[in-house]
Amino acid sequence: MTTNAGFNRFAPRAAGAVGPNRWDILLLPVVIGTLFLITWGSGKMNVPYVLGTPILISLDPGNLPEYALRTTLRMALAMLGSLAFALLYGSLAAKSEAAGRVLIPLLDILQSIPILGFLSISVVGFVQLFPRSMLGPELAAVFAIFTSQAWNLTFSYYASLRMIPRDLYEVSRMLKLSPWQQFIRLEAPYAMPGLIWNMMMSVAGGWFFVVASEAITVDNVSIQLPGIGSYIALAIRQEDLPAVGYAILAMFIVILATDQLVFRPLVAWGERFKFEFTENQRPPRSWFLSLLRRAQFTRMFLATAMRGLVVVQLVSALLASRQARQAFAWPRRLRWSVDGALLDRYGNALMVMAAAASMIALTRFVHASVSLQEIGQVLLLGLITGARVVLLVALVSLLWVPIGIWIGLNPRIGQPAQPIVVLLAAFPANLFFPVAVSGIVGFHLDPEIWLSPLMILGTQWYILFNVVSAAAALPSDLQEAAANIGLRGRLRWTHLLLPSVFPSYVTGAVTASGGAWNASVVSELVAWGSTSLSATGLGAYIATQTAAGDYPRVALGVVVMSLYVVLLNRIVWKRLYMMAEQRFSFV
């Protein structure tokens, strides 16, 4: 199995030159330039700012490098927070059955809340937390991008932990690994391929909602943060097609640079964590990863990091020892056992009570302004949007599952296709508004039908990325065994390929479904200049009420959307998850 030495790949060699080499000369400008850009951009995020002061956004293409840097820094901060959240939340949900009963449904609700809903709730708190500073609006934008990235990563990590073969956990217990050692040597390496591909998809998802995240409203005061999203929003309002083209070019450059300097090296490095017993004969490659491995600077930096990691492992091992457990144990008279039966007995009752209290408070808040008849109408709008979501997810699944398997099994195709797919996935829906509005109006098409594809444009890629990651992680020895027994054609698809990618497909489909619900807010009501088109649905209702500042109706729309998403996940996706665990895991 190739996961054992994965995290030690950069370990410094015992012998060899200590000083810098020629590869350091190539790497040094990249390191210095990156540190300079991070420092300069971070300083721009913490300048004094008084709420209500207009922020000038210019369509001059010369400003796009600064805007691109500001947006990229926001997305990087959101990604770091999303990874930390996914590792903590996913571990707790996967390792505790009682916690999983609460956390997974809660995650379903969180991913169903539209970006506009999170912004309306969080932005006031961030602005009040950092008054007279740009840091408040900046953190609100980072949090909004976080909500477009975290849920996908969390579902991926949770699914990976649930699919780890049980005998590997038995081996870790036999070796008496501490929780930290078990995480660093088993859980993180096993989940790494899926996490890397879902990081790419999460970044693309952040780009998809970047327009909404950089346009913030507090107390009827609009804040347009400098960034590509604000640039796109202004270009759409002014119907400036050349400016839209400049924004697309800037996005392409940023995505290409991110692919070459971050994601392609991660994909090549993540090849070491495939769960297999034979080496891949055609592993993915990265010129930047090769540069990092050859540079002495990288070895010195990672040697220092490894010494810190050793300290963490020693502390973890000490805390896991019998003497430490006895020293930190509660006195016997204060100790009480929290077993599964106790949690089953009281945990569900507490959940029901909390849900009932929340529903009563929300009902009072909404019913003060909304009639029962309108609530019924909103429920009907949710059914219409739900039908669109189910149909669109089914259609894109038929398209992207076979294509994703083909790309994942062919690294020579996957590497050049990777930045193209990331670019397509990153396109904000707003960039398609000119084409959609012009086409629907010009050809006299029905908006109820032809606005629907905008819902799935950004979220269909969750399915593709998860299927590609699963196919790329398919053990080579398993493929060789299938070839040796003559498994070809339809039998190869039904007995090897589709079952192997099915768990990852379910993860991608769950996120794509939730993302489609979220995208309905910006896709069922679109505008290009003075022309506006709408489709009947819950997303258009939420967008209309958000623009009007009617928070009781916004809350009603968000709650109804969350209700439908949770019902769909409980009825459909949870059963598919259970099927994946029971029938298609390596046990």
C-alpha cells in the first residue's frame, strides 16, 4: 500500500549539500513574490473604513490585477477555514454515531441555506465586531465564501472516514497509535485524494458565488468590496461586454496559476496516498512539485516543520498513555458513562425539544408579517424548484459519470483537462446572464424552462470532480485483476467501475443537489441591464424578498428550502450512503 510513506516524501536526506542549489534560485523569486503579495493584500484588508463611505469600483482593466489578488486572498482564507472545519466536523460525525445523528442533518441544513441568507445573518456581526475598519466587511465576505466551500469538503472527508476498511483501524489499535498518529498515518492519507479533488471543486464553487460574497448590504447600505466579483457585478449593471471579457481573462489567469502552483502539485503528491499495493505506471506529474522536491530551501523548511510535528506526536502519545489517562481521569464518584443507550434515550428528545423551540420562535417571527396562505404558496414554490433540482441532477449524472470515469482512468487526459474543468466550474452564473437573457428574449423561449440550466451550471462539477477522484484512486492491482479474469465491456462497468465510484458519486450528488438549491436564488431571477427574467420557484422568491429587505419572508424562504433539502437527503441520499457503506466499501 502506498500510503505509508506519503507524508515523509519531503523528508530531508541524511547526506548531501546543505547550502542552496540552483533550484533554490528558481524557487526564491516565487517565494518572495508570494510573501510580498500576501503582505500587501492583507494590509489592504485592514485599512480604516466608516460604514456608508462609498467604495469606488472602476471598470478600468488596469485595476484587475489588484482586484484578482484581493479575491484570491479571500478565497485562500476561506479554504483554510473550510479545511479546518471539515477535518474537525467530519471526524466527530464519522467517529460518533450519536454525534453523527445530529451533525449530518445539521450539515444538510447548512448547505441548503443560500449565500444571501448567510450574508444577511453574519454581516452585521462582523461589521460591529470590527467598527471603523475594512476588516469587518472583508471577514463577512470570507465567511460567505467559506459557506460555499466547507460543506463539500466536510461531506467528502466524512464519506472517506466511513469507507476506511475496518481491518486498518484494527491494525492501528494493535500498534497502539494515539488519536493524532491515527489521523496523520491512516485517516488523512486515506481521505487525501478525495479531499484534493474536492478542494478544487470548492474553490470553483467559491468563484461561482464570488459576485454575491463581495456585494454586502448592512442597514440598507451597500458595500462593494474591491474584487473580481464586484467588477463583474458593475459590468453587468452597465451592460459592458468588453469589461465582462476582461473579467473572464483575469479569472482564467488566476485559475491557471492556481492550477499550476497549487492543485496540480497536490494531485501529483496525492498519488502517494492511493490505497493500492502496486505503483501506478503513469502517475500524474507537476513541474512545480519537482522544483519543490529538488530545492534545498524546501527541505530546510520541512525539516523544521517535521521537528514540530515530532513534538506534537510525542505529546499525543503521552496523553494517550495509560498513566496519562489515569492522571487525568475523573474521580470515580463524579464519573458517569455516556453510552449509546443513554444518548439514544435523551439525545433524540433534546433534538426534538430544540427543533420545536426554534420552530416556535421562527413561526412567531414570520407569522407576524406573513399569512398562512402565503406560507402555503411558498411551500408550493419549493416543490417546483425541487422538481427542477431532481431532474437536473439526474440529467448531469448521466452525462458526467461516464466522462469522469474516463478522465480518472487516463492521467494523460486528466492533467490537461484539469484546468479547463476548473475554469468552467468557476464561471459565476452572472457571466452567463447576457447570453441567457439575449437568447431567451431573442428566440421567444419560455423562462420557466430555459433559466433552469443556470441552476446546475456551477454545481454539476461536484459530480464530475468526485467521480474523477474516485476513478483516479481506483487501485491499479484491482484493475489488473479485473483484466486478468477477462472483465471487459458492460461487465467491467457494472462489476468494477460503477461500484468503485458509487460512494464518491453519492457525495458529489448530495453536494450538487444542495448547490443547485442554493444556485436557484441567482438563477431563477436574472437581469442584464434593464431586462429582467424570472422563473416560478423558491429561489426567485428569496431573491425578490432579499432585494426588498423583507427579512421575515427571507427567513420563510430559507426555512422552506432547508426543509426540502433535509427531506430529500433523508429519503434519498441517506439510503444511498448506507448502500455505499454496506456494499461498495473496501472491507
